[in-house]
Amino acid sequence: MTTTTADMSQPPQSPGVPPPAGSYRIHPKAIRARRNRRLLVVALLVLIATVGYLVYWYTHDRFWIRTDNAYVTGNLVPVAAQASGIITQVLAEETQFVNRGDLLVRLDEHQAYAALGRARGRLGEEVRRIAALFINRKQLAEKLRSRTARLELAEHDMDRYQRASPSGAISKQILQNTADKIASLEAEVRETQAELDSLDAQIGGTTVMAHPSVDLAKHQLIEAHLEYARQQIRAPISGYVAKRKAQVGDRVQPGASLMTIVPLDHLWVEANLRETELQHVRPGQPALVSVSLYGSKQTFHGTVEGLVPGSGSAFALLPPDNSTGNFIHIVERVPVRIALPADELREHPIRPGLSTMTSINITESGQSVWTSLATPSTAEYETDVYADELPTAESMAKEVMATNLVVSENGDGIDSLLEDEGAIERVNPRRDVDRLPNEGKAAPQLDRLRERDDRRPSSFVPRRSPDLGATTFPLTPSIGPDSRSLGPEAGRNPSRLKPGFGLDDERRAFGSGRR
């Protein structure tokens, strides 16, 4: 009980009148007692809070890794120009949603259209030129056949003249004239054969459709068509337009950035954890993500997908060089990717770049640190807006080639002129020279004229030129593996030689066939 002492020098106060201020004083012992009680209460509260926190940390909090250095990110798909030209129309604006394949920007098409027309003309001209070479070869083959027949007739006459010469029925002048005629005919045969060899070097072993010059012109047409088709820039994926830079009147070059498309249905969190906190973090562990946009009202239930193989400084534009002597020990941070469920993103949409508070539960073992749960399985990892361009260009090239093939009077194409396999076989004018006697001047002249290599290459021209084939399905690759055009799986045609048949055996086989 608190005791007070009154100042006896003061006169007594009348009842009902309050004492003046300062008339009562608290005893110092009472003040110390009150202070001690309050300090005890505070100490007890601090102790209870400390014990409660320790219990909470030991039973719950020590199994969670928390960081506020975490941000929402996603696939920011750039839309860039693939052809040069002047922008004539912009059809999409920021914050607008576009579907995959929608037209976004249109470029001036006049120059690309003119280049496409030139490529069509070059392809048609090349088809006609190569077709003319095939016709010239057929003409030379017939000329060689005719001259060879005349040479055979002269050789037969020489045989008869030589048999009749001993009896004096045939003069030496006739024999000499016949020998000179044979020499002249053999020279004409060799000349025609050389012309045929020249054409074989240009068209041998191929067809009109598959000739390298035609193939080159065809791919030039395809390239021009792609340049023309890409004057219209389309959305590669579905999403929201951001960072539009395209303006009407701008001249753009291939690779120029026009805008960005952001799909908001596939986002994830990139949490930058200290290197001292990564010991127990594994892919597959659950995570709680609180975005500042919604505060504590909404918590996203994510999953650790994987750990980035390197700290942020390792991928920096100017990575630090600690060997220069200015080393300062800094705790590095390693990005950890945390997936967010799609249904929660649809109910509570967020944007890339938002700050988050992320907690990872390390009580679950998860998977190996070498694994990753991230997969490119959503729509923004693939686009087919360009799949129709190449089949359309190939169809156009096929039409141009078919239109410019030379057609004979009976309505057949150029390949009908090559159906006669006998017309393209090499005619060998060599004959048996042992039939001439050694006496006289005709025999040595013929022997000298007939000394030639027996192993001259023979040409081969297929009977018909194959067409370009049917157009492929838009999603079927037109080049590379599985395209039947290029790549290791397409490869070259299977060999007709037997297994174990070497290059030397092949050369001997072809050499023996040309005798």
C-alpha cells in the first residue's frame, strides 16, 4: 500500500476542496517496485515470444526457403520483319489480343512482286533451254546413226573391192578413193560423237525437271515467292501485343523488331536464391507464391521446375574477373524456376515483371538436382504460320515448269521425245579392221584412222522426267530429316550395286560395259 506524507507546514484544508498540486509525493520504493513489475512482464512476453518463435521455426519455418527477390516472367515472343520494305499498314495495337496467324503488319509488295515475276520468267526460260538441249541430243543421235550407216556401207564396199582386187577387176584408184571416203566418214562420225559428248556433259544422267540449271532457277523462284509472301507479317502465336514499334512509313530490314507478343496463359516465377540456401532445393518441391498485385488475398501454388545452371553473374554482359586482384566475396544468387498452375493464372491473371514473395517447401525430397521438369509443351513453343509458304512456292514452280515444257504436235511433252532408248544409245563406229589386207595404201590409212580408245563413256538419259511430286502437308517439314529432300534420312538413292561392291569394281563394270 502506498504511503504518502503531507507537509505539516501547510494549513489544513476544508472538506470538499482538492489539495493543491504537489501536496502528495510517491515513495521511491514504490516507484522501483512498479518498474520491476513492468520489466518482468515485458521480459516474460519476450521470453514467450522467443520460445514460440523457436518452436515455430523448429517445427515449421526451418523447412521453408523464402525470398522476395523473385519476379514473374514468361515467353516474350518478338515479331520481326523477315523481308525488306516500307510499312504500309499496322493492324495491331498494344494491349490488343491477337490469334496465331492474324495479319499484324503489311509491307509494300511492289518490288517483291516484280522480283517474283522475274524469277518466273527465268525458270520458264531455263526449262525451255534445257528441253532444247534434249531435243538437240536426239537430233545428234540420229545424225550419228546416219553417218555410221554410211560408214558401214563404205566399209562393205571396201571389203568387196579388196576381194576383187587380186583378179584385176578393181583398180587401185577405186580402192584409194574408197579408203579416203571411209576416212572422211570416220572423221564425221568422230565429230558428231564429240558434239554428242558435249551435250552428254550438260544433260547426261539427268532429266529436264531434275537438271541442275532448272533446279537452281526453281529455287530462285521459291526464294522470290517467300520474299513476296513475307511482305505480310503475321502473328506467330496467340497473345497480347506489347512494345509496338512499327510505324507506317518506316523502312524495315530483315530482323527489325516490330512488336512483342506475350502469352499470359503460361507464366512462371524466377526466384533468385542465395547460394547458401540451395543445398536442399530440388525440382518437384512445392512452392507458395504471393504476388504483390493481389497481396495476401491470393496465393499461387507453384512447383519447382529446375535450377538454372549458373549464377546471374556468370551470364552477365560483363562477367566479373576475380583473378585481377579486386576480389570481394559476395554471396551469389542462383535463379530457380517455379511453375505456376494454368487454372490459377486464368482466375487471377498476372503480368511478367511483377514482384513476388516466394516460399519453397524443402520437406519433400523432390527429384534429383540434375533433372528438370520444364518442357516446351505449350503453344508458344511452335508455330505453323509459315508452313504453307514452301508448298505453295513449290506448287507454283511445278506449274511454271509444266507450262514451259516443249509440246510436240501430237500433244506429248518433251519426255516423249526421249522414249526411244535406242535413239540415245552411243553408236560405236569401230569396225573390224583385220578384213583389209596389209598390202596397198588403203589398209595402213584405215588402221591409223581406226586407232582410238574403246572405253569412251556412254551417256544415259532416263526415258521420262519425274514430276515434282504432290505438295506436302503444311506441318510436314520440307527440308531436313523426314522431308525426303535433304538430310541424312533422305540421303541418296539406294545403290543398285551388290553389297561389298567397291569403287574399283564399279569402274571395271562400267568400263567393260562401254566396250
